[in-house]
Amino acid sequence: MKVSLSPASQRDLRQIILYIARDNPVRARSFGRELRQRCHEVGDGPELYPLAQNLGEGVRFIRHGVYLIFYVVEPEQVRIRRVLHGARFIDADMVRPV
């Protein structure tokens, strides 16, 4: 299934990469590729991953290291809503569609 990234998730990815690049620019690039690849892997079996409790109807997530990729399955695509550090307090407002 096709995967698309919301503007918020694209910003999240950029911020993660920039944060890592402060200490290790080479790893920031490779980790950015890994995170993007993980986002696109969701399209291979979007229903395989758990629903995110209390974060909105149909919101699911997948892990990549300490990061959580939140997404919804739409009729024609999987929509990545956010990519957030798992240690953050995450509420429904953070993963709402914009």
C-alpha cells in the first residue's frame, strides 16, 4: 500500500536528523534513511501493528529504536502522522490530522 508522510511527520524527521547531526553528521544521515525506510515498510502490512490506545480512532504505531511512528490506514494509502521520541508525553492532539 502507498505510504505518504504528513507535513508534521516530515518536520519531525528533519528535526530528528538535525538533532543527531549535532554530534554525528554521518550517523544522522544513515539514521534518517533508516527512519524513512521504516515509515515505508508500514505499507507492506499496516494492519500488523498495534493500535495506539487513547490517541484517536484508527491510530497505529510502529517502533524504530526509541522513536514511534504514528499512522492511520486510509482507503488508498497509509498516512504517517508523526514520528516522535518514545520518552515524550504523547497525547491525541499531537497525532491529530492537520
